[in-house]
Amino acid sequence: MSETAVSIDWDRSKSEEEDDDEEEEEEYSSPMQSFPGPPPPPSANFEKDRHLVYLEMMYELLPYHYQSQEINRLTLAHFIISGLHFLNAKDRVDKDVVAKWVLSFQALPSNRVSLKDGEFYGFFGSRSSQFPVDENGDFLTHNSSHLASTYCALAILKVTGHDLSTIDSELLLLSMKNLQQDDGSFMPIHIGGETDLRFVYCAAAICYMLDSWSGMDKEKAKNYILNCQSYDGGFGLIPGSESHGGATYCAIASLRLMGFIGVDLLSNDSSSSVINPSLLLNWCLQRQANDGGFQGRTNKPSDTCYAFWIGAVLKLVGGDALIDKIALRKFLLNCQSKYGGFSKFPGQLPDLYHSYYGYTAFSLLEEPSLSPLCPELGLPLLAATGI
Amino acid sequence: MHGRPRKASKPEEEAASAAKAVKLRSLQSQFMTYHHDKIYTKEAIELSTKLLEINPEAYTAWNYRKLAVEDSLSRIGPDPSLVKPILDEELRVVENALKQNFKSYGAWHHRKWVLSKGHSSTGNELKLLDKFQKLDSRNFHAWNYRRFVVELTNRSEQDELQYTDDMINNNFSNYSAWHNRSVLLSSLLANRADGFVPEKKIPDEYEIVHQAIFTDPDDQSGWFYHLWLLDQTVNVESPLLTSSWPSHGSSVILSGAGCFNGSPSNFTTFCSETGSFPLILYFDQAVGGVSSLTVTLDSELKGNENLVWEPISNKSSQVSCVWVARLNFSSQPCGSKDYKVKVRLGNSPGIVSSRGFNFSAPYEFVFTAHVHDPAKDSQERIVSWTDGFELWDAQSKDLNSLVTLGQLNAGIDLKWRQAAIDSEIECFRLLADSKIGKLTLARLLMASEAMMSDAAVKGVHYEEILQLYNDLMALDSSHHHYYKDEHSVAFLHKVTSSSESLSRYLFRYRDMNNLVCLRLNKLSLSRIASVNKLLFVQMLDLSHNELHSTEGLEAMQLLSCLNLSHNRIRSFSALDSLRHVKQLKVLDVSHNHIGKHSVDTTRYLCSSPLSNSDLSQDDVRRQNPGLVTKYWDAYFVLRDLNLKQLDIAGNEIAGDEFNSFVLQVVPKLVWLNGQKPGN
């Protein structure tokens, strides 16, 4: 089993927008790895029932992973639970058990006074970054609340219809503001870490889901995002860096969540917009490769997850009609596993990360059996829960 | 959610991985104890090293090491000979981690952190990077780290530019190197480093990129760089005024509400219930700071001393390409009279582009306003889009009294730009058999047209451009829609390139004061463009096209009748820009796709303006909250318009319920779907 690899996967919580590395998401690989033999020929349909079996198995396995101290379990749980909602199978999820479990990852200060010390009180990735309460009842020697874990926690709660007003959002948001840097970017965790667009997006999505922008300075964040637009129209993770599919998604989705860009951005005269939409469109469309899939960067192989990262950007700017949807569908079906789930590249074994973004991509393609997509949050659109 | 048996795997594998897991778990829990108890002994630090060797992404372990380093440094004082070994050890651990996982965010960040602690031997960093970048020339962590080191060590940007030369020569398709080149060159050009002036460097860069493109025309790297160069060639930093209404030297006839008959056909007649008319400024890029301080008005029209300028933009933003002020003409003495109005801008600073550049070239324009007494009330007749049009008068073919089609401020240095574009056009005709070659050629020709000021040759390229896009649509069906949009843009540029071509589409609408009507119907347009040349249009027929939205039309402040029937409008939100067109009375959106795509309407639920608590409750919302929620997109557009005539038949949304809702939101509506409501 791939158990060992999973067990010390410490930093997966940060990797959800991560890039094009072959090994990168290997850790998500499913128990299916034990099936030998060549990949079966691709199905011509989105195999909803098989995906359901796949996700249900993952759902059941969570407690086992828990024992192995797997560190970014909130992220994995988000993929499973939000994935089940995409498949319109929310009845398979015990909403109350999930909520209780998610809330147990929340970091809380011993008292409100300690708020001033610059710590962030969100959610941590998993138990192993959570410290036990010591004899003095002194909680949290090291508070490792992480922006990405917090995004995933809130996403799960939101998708399952948990009432977010039960969370002390003021505490969470005010302490989150400590993470914002002078240049507008965010670090993921109060003790420091690389700052880039991934965490600006997490912060924006958190504010949006909690329905309050007290957690960030929107103007500053906007300026940081604009500084990340590259010469080709895409966005890099930090100012001056090369355009990248995940970073471009973070930029555009954040601008949308913050209200700086509206629908149908493309039909706008390019010069009246804060970003350069025509270059952006050109860059995004060139990411669809000859095999129909989307690549994260120029001259890189197509990868399932970029069907979402780039596809959602196109949807957000009103350019999704320009996608070659038939070719994209064909590519994605080549990445669909016989056992359910999606792999990164055609013919490989599936993993949770690529499965989830496979579902979002099919939802973007308006697959009838899937819940529609809220592209800026990367979550299923569920009228009942207000998404 | 309890355990279900997992699929079996080979027993020996199971055993090995289980043993490994047990070992790791014990390492990990020991490490967490050290971390929790703030123990930074040699043994404890070595344990974190071990963990990081196994998993370089273990960010808790990197954070622990930072605390440990801080702890050691605080105890040894500033002696560099003692500091160095501690930092060296950190760099060693990072290097090992990177060998394990080259893309570890945590490891690269730790290295930056160590360097920022003041490690002196930064020269080694570039050597290390050279090694890594040889192994993977596209690794963006390495490139980001390179830019970090360059900044930290003040290495010259010209040296780095040379490095990108080497990388590109080594492999033309190294996109990362091209990207870095654009970053460096932008900075060198912006700072006017020695010899780095655009008119010299940009042509040189074209030469360099040609080598890449002609070596391997299938590789995108060079093409993107070329597109960026084209952008640098065409775009001028300072904002320019591209057009205005009224335009320079024009005359307008102004009258109160009602019909003014017998106006000469080469003038625009503008009737207003409020006794004011819009003064429109159209800039080539979004600007802020347009006010009565930055735009001065010499006018015989009384009551316009403190004009209020408003940006026309869909966001509540204070920057826009289009700015409008309303000039009052109702407080003039009775009887017909002419008034001269002179508008000046750019004399005092304050108009600034969103990128921070000043509008600097002073510009002024003069127009004449003929103010007439209001005529008798007109009847509210239905506007028909099928008859009542008169061909554009041959004598008024010269449109100069209505619109300026040429460039306004030609005060920019066009010479080197035109020369560069011309030589590129020549060069790319050679590659015009490939898709990207055709696309690039079409873009170059468009750029050439945009910079052409000589009326004699203006417009010569459009046939070729349209043909190129037609070819592309046939050759590359997966990007069909994109080419179609570009084709529409080129077509509209062509239409507005000269008064001859524009007058072919112009008509007078007899029944309403000889309204100036532009008929661009049945042209399979999928996008609107060139609106800055169409500010004088009062009636616009865009029926039987493939439009998805009305974005761009908001600048047409004189527009009173708009026909969008038989297009591809999917929701009322796509008509949002019309909320700015206060003059609009007649709107035909029949036979579109409104209401057909439920998904798109639902998705707005998460950002529906209804959730905005600032919005005031009006009667419609109080009386009919259910329908407002159901038809909120229609509600938000229609309540801000002053429509007299609306056609929505042939849409999924149309029906008795929606019709009655429309009448509640727009009680002043006289014609709905060709009938008087209530009849």
C-alpha cells in the first residue's frame, strides 16, 4: 500500500494549486495501486457510479488515514466531501459527524487578549500539527493554523450546509489580517512562510465564505495580484514570475470574489479593465494543447487539473465558449480511471486531487449528472447552502 | 465512518511499508515533543534534519529549524566566524532536501530565509542555481530564487539579460528564459539604462525572436515573446483622447422634449426632456481625475460653471475610458440661437491613467450648439425597425460635421513604431501558411492600421485581415470563436475607417427627428468594437448577429433606440452596460436566449446584488419579493432604464408572468412586444 507515502505527507495542505510535477500529487494515490496490469481502454462517458464508489471508499477510509497521522487531512476530506456533492451524493455524508470532525481542527486562543500577538486563529491541517493541552491548560504553544487548511475546512462546512455563523468569524478574520504583508500578499501561517497568490486566494475565499472583508485589505491585495500579471497575459505566483495556470486561477478568482472584475470581462474594452483581458484570453486559449487537455505552462504536458484551473478562468472572464469542449472532454475521459477517479495524465492511476479537479472540469463542461460549478470558489453550486 | 476492509496487497509490501510507517511515526512524535518543549539541542536538530531528508515538504520541521537557528544565534553574538557554520549547515540541509524534491516550496523558502539572515557567500548561490537550472531549465522555483539572489546581491540586470541570451541560445523553447528576458528588459527600458531606449532595443529584440520563430515555428515560446514586443511597440504609456462628442468643428441642434421638424440632415438633433445634453470624452485607456479642474469649458451656455464629470464604468470605480458631463441648455433666453463651446484638457495635470501615467498633451476642441425652443409634444408612436429609414444623404457623405474618424493627438513618436511594424509585416508574410503565422500577420496588420494617419492609405489592410481570420476559422476550428471575435473587431474597424465606408451603413430615421441610425444587422458580429467612432449614433440596429453582451455600448450616450433581436444574449445581466445609457427609450431583445440557461442565472446567486444590504427597498421589491428573486437580473437592468418600448418575445423567459413583472418594474412602458399594455 502507499500508506507510508501518505503518512508523512506534511505539506499537502498547501499544494492544492500546485503545479506540474509528476511526483507532486502521487501521495494522493488511492489504494487502487495494488491492481496490476495495463490501463483499460477509456470509457466514452463520464462514469458517475464508478466515481461514487471511488469517493465512498475514500470517505470510509478517512479514519484509517487519521491513525496514520496524515497531515493535510482537511484538504483530502475537502476533495472527498465536496466531490461527493458534485456527484449529487450528499446523502452519503453524515453532515454532523463531518462538521464535528472539521471543527475539532480549529485553533482558539486561550483568551482574547492574546489576539494581539499576531497569531492566526484558523484551522490546522491535521492532528500532528496540533499540540496537546499541557498541564497548565496552556493551549497552543505553537499555533500552526494554515490558510489553505482554513479554506478547506470552511469549504467542507459550507458545502455540507453547516451554519457558518456558529464560527467566531471575527476572531478568525481579524487574526487573519495579521498574515497580510505590506505588499498585499499573504503568508500561510503566522510564523512565516513563502507569500504568494495561493494564499491571497485562500484569504479572499475565506472572507467571501464568512461574508466579511475585515480579514484583508482588498486594495493592497488587488495591487499585489496586478503586479503578478506577466507579459504574456497570464499570472505568476509572485511578481516577476512566469505565468502559471494555478496562479492565474488564484488571481482571477480572487479579483472576482473581491468584486474587482465582473462577468463578461472580455467583452469589455480591454483598457477599461484593471487587468489586460485580451492578452489573458490569448494565453489561456493557447494552454489547450493538441491533445485537447490543458497544460499549466507553455510547452508542458496536458494535465487533468488544469482543465479546471484554466477552464475556470475562462469561465470567469466569459471566455468559456472559446474552449474546444469536445476535445477537452476526450482528453479528460482518457484520464478517467476504470475504477473511478481521475489521473493526472492519460492512462495513469487515479488520485484524489486529480479526481476532484476532474469532477470540477466535467461540471464546467455542464455534464448533466453533476452539480453545477461555482468557478470562483471551486465548489459545487448548491442553492440550499447559499453557494 | 468506520473502517471497511481495504483491498489486499502483497504481504511483504505491506510489512515493509508498515515498518517504515511505524518508524516515521515515532520520529515524528519525538520531533513534535522537542518542538513543543522548545528543545534545540544537537540531537533534537538532527532529528529534524532526518525528517526533512525523508520529506522536504515538512513545513513544521522547517519552522522548527528557524526557531532553532534564532536560538543559537541569540547565544553566540555577532561573531561572523561563529555564525557562518550555523547558516552553512542550514544551506546544506536545504540542498539535500532539494536533491530529494526540487520543487519543495518549504525548502526554497528556508534558503531565502537563511540568506536574508545575512549569509555572506551569496556568490555560491548562482553557481548552485546554474547546476540546478541545467538539470531542469523550466523550474520556476529556481527562476524565482534566481531573481531573489540577483536582487539581494545587486547583480546587474544586463548580466542577467546575458544569462537569458545563453539559456535561449541553448534551447529556443525555454519559455521561462523568454519570460525572464521580458521582465529584465521592461525594467531596463523603464529605467532608461545606458542604450536601453525602446526605439533602439525593440527592433533588436525582434531580430532575436525571429531566430527562434523561424527555427521552430511550432514552438510557442518565441511567439509569445513576439506578441509582447508588438504590445510594447503599439502601446503608448500616456493616455490619449481618442474621440469626443460633440466632435471638433461640429454643430448640434438642441431642443427640449418633443419633435423638432425640418432639421438639416447633416446635423445631429438632440432632444432632451431635462434640457441638458451629454458631453463625452473617450480616452484610449482608463483614466481618473477628469473634473471641472482638469477640463475647462469656455461656453456661452449659461449654468455650466461647475460641471460634474462621471466615469462610465460598470464597477463603482473612479477610472474609466469614458467620461460624461451633462451640459445645461435650458436656462438660455427664449428663441433660437447659436452658442460656441470650447473644451480644453491637459493644460493642468490631474488626468492620470490607471497605470499612473499623466495625460500630458494639451488638447482643445470647439463645437456649436443651436438651441431651439421645444416643439409640441410628440405622440408616442411605436418604432418600427422595418421601415422609415432613409438612405444617407449623398451630400452629407462627409461626416466631419458629426464625427472625427482620424486620430486626435498624433503627438507621439510613431516613426520607429511604424517602421518596426512594417518590417515585421514583410517578415511574417513568409510564414503566413501556418496558423500562428496568419494570426501574427493579422495582428501586425491591425497594429499598422491603428497607427496610420494618412487618410489615403488608411484601411488598405482590412480585406487582408478579414481574409486571414476567415482562413483561421476554417483551419483551426477549436479556436473558431476566438477568431470570429477578432474578425468582428476588424470588421468594425474597417467600417469606421473612413466616412465612405461608414456612410454605407448610415440612415436617417424619418419618424423621429431624422435620428442618425447605424444599421449593422446581419453581419454575424460576435463582438462590439470601435465604439469611440460611433458616439454620434442615436439609433443602432444590431439585429441578426451573434452578440453575447452589450459591453462597450455604454459610451453611446446619445443612443435612444437599440435593436438586438436575433442575437445570443443569455441573460439580462449581459445588458447591464445599458444602465448607463439614460437616453435609451426603445429596446428590442426579442429572439435571444434569455432564460434558456438556468445554470448561469443560478451562479449569480452567490454574488447576487440582492444580497447587498445597501440597496434601497422599492415598491416592487416590497410587493413582489418572490418575482424579484426569480427575475433579479431583469429587475436590476430594467428599473434603471427609462424605456418606452420593449420587445422580449421569442425568449425562454417571455410569458405572462414575466410580462406582468416587467410592467411593474417599468410602469411607464408604452409598448410591450408591439402592443399597448392593458389593451
